[in-house]
Amino acid sequence: VYIDFFNTTLKSSIPAISQVKFVKSVDFFTIDKNNLSVELNLSNNVSYDIFYLTNPGRLVIDIQ
């Protein structure tokens, strides 16, 4: 799963995330000074739903 975030930056390095239940790894890539891309490498045979909730606003990635 690839997600691009616009008008977003990383202020510092983030520790490596790996081997979490359904997620093999999460990688962050700076596209340019205002844009960031995130790559979620998922385990085999998983499904996911991505949706947005309000109040407070948030992006939800439900991995099963």
C-alpha cells in the first residue's frame, strides 16, 4: 500500500517498524520538501480497507 501525503514533512528520523502482526515493514520516502510517501509492506493473504473519519479527522487503514 502506497500513501502520499502533501504539505507534510518529517521533522526527524522515525525508528524502523517491522514484523507487526499484518505489517512486514513501513518505509517513509521524502518526495520533496513538502511531500512524503509511505509504503506499507503487508503480510501475504491480508485484506484492508482505507477510509476517512471526521471529528477528529483521521485516515484509517483497517488491516485484517
